[in-house]
Amino acid sequence: MRVLLVGAGGVGTAVTRIAARRDFLTHMVVADYDLARAEAAVDALGESGARFSARQVDASDREAVRRLLVDQRCDVLLNATDPRFVMPLFRAALDAGAHYLDMAMSLSAPHPSRPYEECGVKLGDEQFALARRWEQSGRLALVGMGVEPGLSDVFARYAADELFDDIEEIGIRDGANLTVEGYDFAPSFSIWTTIEECLNPPVVYEKGRGWFTTAPFSEPEVFDFPEGIGPVECVNVEHEEVLLIPRWVQARRVTFKYGLGDDFIAKLKTLHELGLDATAKVTVPGDGGPVRVSPRDVVAACLPDPAGLGDRMTGKTCAGTWVKGTRDGAAREVYLYHVVDNEWSMREYGSQAVVWQTAVNPVVALELLATGAWSGAGVLGPEALPPRPFLDLLTDYGSPWGLRDEA
Amino acid sequence: MRVLLVGAGGVGTAVTRIAARRDFLTHMVVADYDLARAEAAVDALGESGARFSARQVDASDREAVRRLLVDQRCDVLLNATDPRFVMPLFRAALDAGAHYLDMAMSLSAPHPSRPYEECGVKLGDEQFALARRWEQSGRLALVGMGVEPGLSDVFARYAADELFDDIEEIGIRDGANLTVEGYDFAPSFSIWTTIEECLNPPVVYEKGRGWFTTAPFSEPEVFDFPEGIGPVECVNVEHEEVLLIPRWVQARRVTFKYGLGDDFIAKLKTLHELGLDATAKVTVPGDGGPVRVSPRDVVAACLPDPAGLGDRMTGKTCAGTWVKGTRDGAAREVYLYHVVDNEWSMREYGSQAVVWQTAVNPVVALELLATGAWSGAGVLGPEALPPRPFLDLLTDYGSPWGLRDEA
């Protein structure tokens, strides 16, 4: 299998380190807007980097990406950029006749008049609008194939297939106890994406009612995370699982809650009140006269690169899927989860926990596609495919998952 | 008197409206980086604008400003820009043989190793370093001649001259009860300057010890402001009065405390934690490739222009000088203050209260220089000149000051 990886940031770099240890890969072209970043990712692989090469590409340039896919004879495009670039990359793969994987879906737009009650454009809507064309092409667009969305969706399908007869609620719950030494504030994941998820109206699914939205940070609850992380306050945020799971898994309610903590929530609210979360450009003085920039890009540029914080980071991150329902007539409640300890991921891969946890899942998925254990055509979420091969292979990657019986 | 006003923002525009009603002015050239802004200020004067003209100038271009002063035969440069432009304008006036007035002084730089204990470069240090050349030129640089610094310094000198035999402490205290309808957060004054004042280490003066710094937001106290504003929590911030007053007025301690309120303090702390208060440029994507911008400029660009908020604003702003000491052997404590009601300043001048209050003081000072009631050479603060003519003329402008006996 020949793969074009677009994006050599934290997640993309971790993808190269994980993939380099697996045999299924014939070649991976690592492409980034910043060639030096792509080269650094390849160089860091040392002798195990023989199957990797670096290229420059602008992820917003659909035609340039298509040409790169064709020239490099790539079977699949793995998108490891931020969600702004989903559509040009998704279209470029379709144009080139390549399969496509991403870890975040096309962006939402709030309802124009009732943003905290009704959905406007939903996450992934733009991608699903092209589902028919993907089906006709015989190629697979496997969307939302990181850890959340991704592994969390696999857990949902696994619960439906093997653990429950009837599901009342599926709630993704994400929490961590990571701290970063020497910084007042240092998010462990892309702040651009975090702002997007957390300040957009959270989406909730209920059977009969369909998808609807609430106010940001709604329905706070304290969730007790496993493996020593402990209780963390979680709130509703917009996330792909809520859009993906109900398409393939029967559940009466689907939610996503993120363990942000009070301090992070307060900072996000302040960014919003000051208008600094905005992506629409503002005019400010530049070196040679006025220039137009996106405030959110400036926020990201002022914070340390999350991928470079692993050495100063301590703690664990947990992604997982809480499921409530019945089995053989009895009430059942489980939490299926995956924990990564930063100390382990730094020692083993030189990647910090959050980006490593995101990156391992698309590599597992690529291997399943390479071996034929997974296959399909069209635009599919991870829950559209059999969960057991995925969970077994993830364990084989040295990163086992867990199941906690809640009741 | 011919005046070059540089800066046609909120304060500069209010200066034109106040000056247009006074006879001392022969001509005022209103110059701004954005010519349209200068023209708008002049046009808004209508028939009373005959003595005003608009010009374009880059305040950072010392030679261009010098030429404009000479070409327009201006006697004095009034600087109504933000403090970044103090030094080029101050030097341009010296080069051109013109007098100079500003409302904020040259910027400070924190002590490299002990920022919250010792001063580094102090506010105004760069200007006072050129004091000898101003003295030799026979021209006056009247620095810090707005409301705070400015009127607050005049109050300090008045207290020393007429109210006290011995002064223990002079504390500038600034507070307001202004609210802006329709905004979560809308500062009533330049956010660039507010960040600069509030996040720099606050400076305190003590006789014997000299100037020293503390941590931001130190020594909180609740000060009860007059005319219905009431109690507001005030904290130490860096301000020019602390640097100016001890040079001309005897006091054992000088402080400046700003009534910011909890919410504003929290927002400023967040901006600092996120690095968004920084002026050093960061690289972000622009329309045609990477551009370099100052995060603080982006914060300012995201907020509404304070000068345009007058119509939505309600309440009063108070600037003043609290003095504690003895008179005829008895303890005495007074608060000398100046309150502007936004409703009044909008109705009378179409300018919101905070910018109007800043703007009226340099116009009064210009009139005192024009009539010869004030004169001097060198770099002087407002407290270097006799206070009574200033306070009387301010009252004559329809904006009286008050004295509250505290004991």
C-alpha cells in the first residue's frame, strides 16, 4: 500500500513513527505546506525511514494534491491537517481515484436564527453530500478515523454488536490528567480544533427528534475516568461521533462530553467574548502595511506547539465510549476506553500522549484496509465496519483498550 | 497658536471638538495615518471647522512629521496616538523646534531578572534622557498632559501647594460605572494602552527607596468614588503619575490604582496567559502567504472601537487624586476629582465620557501656553506648572472638578 500523508504536524509525525514499525506499508509520502516539517518527520525515522519520502504541498490546492496522488501512485490519502482542509483533500482523493481517511470531518455552520436549538450545516454534511459519487467510484472515504472520532465509534459498534440487545444512550467521554510544566496554559491538542469543537453549538442526537443543538458547555457532569485519572467535569461539545454513530448504530440518544475543566472553559469563554475565536479575518498593521489575518490563527500562533510539549508533560489521556442499555433483559452500563500514558508514548515513540493516541488509529485502519480485513466503498464512518479486527489489531500495536462495567 | 494634532482616533477627534469652541487657536492641522479618519474629524466640525485642516502622516516617521510641522508652521505638536509613537513624535517636535504635548509617556521595559521587584526602563525614561536638549532648545515638552496622567498631576501639585503642609501618600484612583449595551466586553478606552498599563509590573514610589515594582494587580482596595459611582475594587497598575509626581512634589509614597473590576482583571489575565498581550510579532497565514502581526493589535482589531460606543454607553467616569497628610498639625485626607457623565459628553460634544475627559485637558493646557499663563523649557510634567490657572480654566470649559474631605 502506498499512502499520501498530508500534514506533518504532531499527529502526522506520530503517524510516520507508528507506520514505520509495520510491514503493510510499501511507501508513505509525507507532505506538508512547510517542506522542512515533512523532511524533519522523515529524517527522524532514521534507518526505518527508507519507505518514506517528503514533499511540499498546499492542502487547500485540490489540483496540486490530486497530481501528487497520481504522480506518486498512492492508493490512499491520509489527512492529518486541521479540519479546514478536509474538503479540498477529500475532493482531491476522489478526483485521483484514491481511498481517503481523515480524523475530523467537514466543518459545521450554526443555524442562522436558532443556533442553540437547531442544527445548521452539520459536521460531515459536505462529505456525505458526495457519498453517491464515492460509491460509484468504488473507493472508500473512511471519515472520522482518529481516536475521537474513530476508536470511540468502533467502541460504539462493538457495544451494539456484542454487549447490548438494546441501547438507551451512547455517550463519548474524554478526559485527562495531563499537566505541562512551565506553562500557564498549554493545550495538549490543536487549539484551532479545540476552539472549533468547544465554541460551536454542541450537537445531540435523540431517536425520533434527530439531531439538535444546545448552548456551549451545556449539561455539565462529573465523569470518573479510569487508570488513576479520576473525576473530571465534562460538558457537551460538538463532535463527529454524534453525527456518525446514529447512521449505523441503534441508540435512543448519542452525546459527546469533553472533560475540559473549569479553567479551560473560562479561557475559551473569554476568547469568545473578545471575538478572538473568530476565523473571519480582521485588518491589522503588518510589516509593510495593513494585512488581513484570522484571530484564531493568531491565538494558535501564540501558544506552544502541542506536539512539542511531550517532554514537559505528565499524566494520562483517556478516550472512551460509555454505553447504557439492556442485555438479556437486565440493565447494563459499560465504559469502553483507551488510555495512553504520556511517559510511555514519549519513551516508545517520542510523541506526546494526545497526538499519539489520535495517530495510532488511522494506522491500524490502513493496515486493515491493506490486509482486506476492512473494505468498502462510499463515505463510511468507523462504526460501519466490523469492530473486532480493529480492537484486536490495536492491542497488537501494544496499546490495549479496556472495559469497565459500571453497575 | 498653530497646532499639529497627530492622531484622529477617539481622543484626537474629541480634541478638535473642544478646541473648535476656543478662540486661542489660529489653526489646527489634524493628521492621521488614515487620512479619511482625519478628514472625518474635520468634517464633523461643520462651520466651526474653518480653522482646521486634515493631513496624512505616519506617526512612526520622524522626518515626515518634522517636515509637516515646518511646512505647516506649527508652534506645537499634540500627540494623540498610542504610546508606541511617543518617541518619534517627541523627537520630530524637537527637530522642528516646536513645543510638544502628549497624554502618555515613552514606554517601560521590565527588569530582566526581577520584573516584579525592581524597575527596568521606566515610563518616560527615554523622554527625560533628552531633557537637556529640550532645555537648550528653549522649547517645552509637556508630558503626560491628559486626564491621568495630566489633571491627576495638577491635583497633586494643588494639594501640595494649597491643602497640605506635609504629604504621606498621594494615590491616583480611577473608577467608573460605565456599561455598554449589547456587548459582552467593550472597553471604554484603547485596549492597547489598557493592556500595556495593566499587565506591565505596577510601579510604586517611596521616599528613600525610590521607584520599585510589584506583581500585576497587587494591593487590591475598594475605593468609594463620588457622584453616585460608588465602591469599585482598585489594584495597582503602572502609570505615569507615579514617575512624574515625585520629581516635583514632596510625598512619602505615590501609587496609582485603577478600578478595573473582577471581570476585566480576569480577562486581562487570560490574555496574558495565552500570550495575546504580546507586541512581538508572530507569523500567521495571510491572504497571500505568511504575514507577521502583533497579537495585541489583533486583540484591538477584534474589539469595537471605544470611540464609537458613546451612544450605547451609560454612566460616569471619575479620575482623581487621593492625598493623605497633615495641615496645621492635624491629619487630613482629601480626594480631588473630576467626573464626566457620558450622557453629558455625548450631548454636548458627541464624544464618549472617557475620551472626552482625556481630551479636554491638553486643550486647556494649550490655551494656558497660548495665553502665557503656563510657560517653560525642557521636559516637564503637569505638576511642574502652577495648578490654579489650570483648574480655573477647566471649570471655565464647563467641566468643574470636586474636592471631597475624607476624614
